Amino acid sequence: MLFNFFPKDANFFELFEKQSLCNVKAAEAFRIAVSGGMLNMEALAQVVKLESEADEATHAVIMQLNKCFITPFDREDIHSLTKALDDIIDMMNTISNRLQVYKITDVKKNLVEFALVMEASAKAIDTAVKGMKDMQNYDKVMAACMEISRLENISDSMRDTALAGLFENEKDPVVIVKWKELYEEAETVMDICADAAHVVESIMIKQA
Amino acid sequence: MLFNFFPKDANFFELFEKQSLCNVKAAEAFRIAVSGGMLNMEALAQVVKLESEADEATHAVIMQLNKCFITPFDREDIHSLTKALDDIIDMMNTISNRLQVYKITDVKKNLVEFALVMEASAKAIDTAVKGMKDMQNYDKVMAACMEISRLENISDSMRDTALAGLFENEKDPVVIVKWKELYEEAETVMDICADAAHVVESIMIKQA
Amino acid sequence: MLFNFFPKDANFFELFEKQSLCNVKAAEAFRIAVSGGMLNMEALAQVVKLESEADEATHAVIMQLNKCFITPFDREDIHSLTKALDDIIDMMNTISNRLQVYKITDVKKNLVEFALVMEASAKAIDTAVKGMKDMQNYDKVMAACMEISRLENISDSMRDTALAGLFENEKDPVVIVKWKELYEEAETVMDICADAAHVVESIMIKQA
């Protein structure tokens, strides 16, 4: 294969921003889907739609990576970042899917809280991703990454509280099985956001 | 350590084919094990036996990788491919094991459907792995990878249908817990097959 | 960034040993926490405390890795090893946390058995990690890694036995859900120990 040494079209940053924008929109749609008490099926369908849009951006990054000899930073870091960004929306899609498969109609309020921190985290990642193309944004990017870490810690407690409440108050074991999974998946979204933040931090430190 | 620059015995392709053949045989044994209504314990034992055979081939790849200075393609890709091929049979082994631990006797028909797509996917991977040593097979290998992706998408729907049916029709929560896990693990086999296909695709694109 | 070619402070081995020591102490605390029939909350709190101590050592390794140009062995292997060592205590922390969230008071004796093999495995990893800085310890390190593999195999059977017993004897589905997870997480600790051992083996083989 002929490598492009200085390929014009190797817009990794643009593609990361596209991925990140899909995450922000999906987090918004998910928050709308679960916030009305009853599940909003239209907003939920939006998450699924955004997930395939995000897949295209991810695929484009991988293609670029295979074609470019010179990359703006470590190939492995590009791969990790694009994967983490994609995993975020994949997991939001999984939760949306499970809400439908389990025929959930009434949304428990703990999930609404998760949706709010997910949205805040997706927006903080967006700030970090947009900032990373210019080292002048170093402090701003690092602050966004720290915020993502903080939100992840909060979500750990949220999951513990939600699970403890579920096992204490819910009598139907099948309902417990369903919501245990939903809460754990919600917290996993936050873990993956923190993974993405760690990749961004590590890229910034190496370039500083 | 002395590196072999052109080691005679560095038959990575041969070892990948050995791994892949174990996967095909295990998928066949698994399909036989679950297709007769009642669980076929002899066929199930075959999956376990093949899993340790596959482990040896995986181990041989890792050993080769540590010894060889020149490899037919990226070291990281060799590692990813051998791991993905091994993860496939590991997960089939896990399902086989759980069927026994949970003392399942009657096999639900949804699992038979999964067994059929698993076998089709293992055979498609075998076509891809056998083809990848010669760039003349480019189109054939890529077509096999696309087929694996298609089967993975089908298996997503199969899992959703199986889970929705389980939660709707099954009254015993313990049976729900058992089969929920089995269906999810079956779909995970297909996810790992798709991972393996992505590694093959990426190797082919880089070499094209 | 200015790389340190021969950085004085790049004590990767020291940091690995610090991580490993946290694992050993946490495994001891966990064993004490679950061995008295009733859950020992003080010992359990110790696991949580050690987990954040271990996080600092992990963070220090990552920071060193980003700063050092020359490392005692492959950067990727350093990353894998520090991650595996950290994953061990993270998973012990997860189990400790779940015991509290699920308001477990009476500890099932199968978990005590897991705690004993976890402790043995953490100590074997400690032997391996301490030995790996000097190639004269090659045989000793490899023997410790084999011991970790052996313990992992034992823990697979322990999990199968524990799960089979749980599903056969326990009538309350909610108790089944809780303990199924605890046993699986306990076995996952052993899987991660085996991952760590594989990284150590691979480092030793490359350097031999």
C-alpha cells in the first residue's frame, strides 16, 4: 500500500469531533427518553439512529489509520480514543435496546439521574476532544478530563444507592434482574467516558 | 535472546488455521449437542476437549511471536488475531460448561438457532483465515468477513427476540436467570467472531 | 516533552512491587473479612482503603511511562502489567462493595475458599514481580507464574461447584442472583491474576 505522508484528508480531529457530537446527541436523546416518567419511544429510536451514524465516523478513523504513515499522535492512542468514543454510544444503545426488550414502561427515577450525569459527561468529553487539537487548550482539556473522572466517581455511588434500594424495596425477582442490569450498564457508560478521558489526558501529557 | 530472522518454523498461518479448525469443530459439536431437544453430553464433552487443543495452538503463536524478529504482518495484529480466535472457543466452552452447571436437560429452541449461526460464522472465519496468506484471495477473504458481520447483526436480533420471549413467557425467575445468561453468551460468541473478522480485514487492507 | 534517557526516578520495579504489595494486603484483608462466618466490616473497609493506595502506584507507573524514553522492557508490557496488577485489587474492591450493597451478613463458605486461593495467588504474583528484576530468578519467577495458572484452574472448578450448589439448594431467586455474581467476581479475580502472570512470563521469555 502507498502511504500518504501528509494526507490532506487525514482529519482525525474532525472525525473524533463527529464521534463526540453523536455521543452528546445520543446522551440528550436518552435523557429525554427516560425523563418523562413513561418511556419516550421516539427519543429512544433516536439513540439507535445516532449509533449507526457514529459507527461510520469510527470506521473512517480506522480506515485513515491504516492509510496514514504520519499521524498527529501515537497510532495506538488514536485507536484507543476512537474505540472509547464508540464504546460510549454503543453502551447507551445497549441500554436503550434493553429498555425495549424488557418492555419497561415506567422508568425508575434512579435512571433519570444516571441520564443526567451521562449527558454532563458526554459534554465534558466533547470539550476535551474539541480542545485537544491545540496545545494552548491544555488546561481546559485537562480540567474537562478531571470533571469526567469526578462524574464517574459520583456514578459509582449512584449505582450502589440504586442497587441497594432495588434489592431492599423490590419484591419481584424478575424486576430486580432487569433493573440491576440497567443500572450496571448506566454506570458502565460512565466508566467508558472515564477511559476516554484517560486516553485524552495521556495524549496531552505526551505532547506537552 | 537470539532472534530468528527468517525462522523456518514460524508458521503463523498454519497455527491460525489450526486454531480456526478447532473453532469449526467445536461449533459443530456444540450444534450437535443442543440440536436433539435433550442435551447431548458426549458432543458437549467434545467442545471441552477441543478447547484445550486450541489452547496449545494459541500458546504456540505467542511463543513464536516472542521468538521472531520478522513476522508476516504487524506483531500486534498477530496477537489480536490469535486472541480473538481463542476467545471464540473459550466462549463456546463457557456456554457448554454453564449448560452442565445449570443442569439444563431440555434445550430451548432459540439456542439451536444460535448454534447454527455460530457454526456458519466459524466456517466463514475459517475461509477468511485460510485465504489471508495469499493476497490473490483478497476479495474472497473480504467477502467472508462481511458475511461474519452480517451473521453478527442477525444474532443481535436473535438475542433480543430470545430475551423478550423469555421474560414474557417464563414464570420461574431462576430459569430466566439461567437462560438470559446462555443467550447473552451465545451472542457474545458472535461478537468475538466479528472482532476476529475485523482483525483479518485490517491486516488485508494494510497489506493490499 | 523532554524525555529522560536514563531517568533516576524511573523505578518501574519499585512501583510494581508497591502495586503487588497492595494486592497481597487487600487479599489478606478480604480473607479476614469473610472468614469469620459473619462479615467483618472493618477488614472490608481495609480493602477499599488499599484500593486507592494502589491507584496512586498505578498512576505513577503511567506517568513514568509517558516521561521515559528508555524503559526496562517493552512499553506495552509495562502498561499491561500495571493494568493487570491494578485490575486485581479493583475486582477485590468490587466484591467487597457488593457484599455491602447486598447487605450480606452470613458469608457462604464457598467464598471463604475463594478468599484463600486469591490470597495464595496474590502472594505468588508478589514472588514473580519481586523476582523479575533479576534474570537469575528466571526459574523462580516462572514457577510462581505456573502456580498462579494452577490456582486459576482450581478456581474454575470452585466456581462451577459453588454455582451448581447454589442453583440446586437455594430457593430464593434474589439470593441466587446475589451469590451468582459474587462467585463469578471471585473467579474473575483469579482470571486477572492469571493475566498478570502471562504478562510476567512473556517479559521473562523476551529478556531470557
